[in-house]
Amino acid sequence: MKSDGVVVFVQPRALRPPEAGKYIAGTRGLIESPMRGLKYKLIGGSRAVLIEELDRYLESLPDETGPRREAHQATAARRETV
């Protein structure tokens, strides 16, 4: 028996911190500090940032090219312990 299903894609309008961090290619910890300056909504007692607000934040970051000039702090710490 064949079933013709409908695929529905729902694009969220807002994301909670863990998903917001992933959205900007980071982590929850990475987004926590910028979230203090971003507008958010309280939904069910949790903070949720609008996608448009996350897009504006991401676009405000400077573009970079070429190799990193200095090691990321975590990378530098790992090198010191080896």
C-alpha cells in the first residue's frame, strides 16, 4: 500500500539559548554573553531570541580572512599542558 504523504518544514521564528548558539555556529556558552544585549521573548518561562535578532548579531561581527593570527584561548591552554 502506497501512502502519499506531505512533508512539512516549519522554520522556527525564535530559538532558546542552546539552539541559538548552534544557529550562529557556536555553543550555548558562546551565545550567553551576546544574549544579554539582544532582545528576547519569554516563552513558557524560557528566553527565546528571534531569528532576525540572531541574524543582525551575526552580520555585525567583522569578516575575517587568512589564518588566525593568535591561537584560540582553549588551543593555547591545551598546548601548555602537553
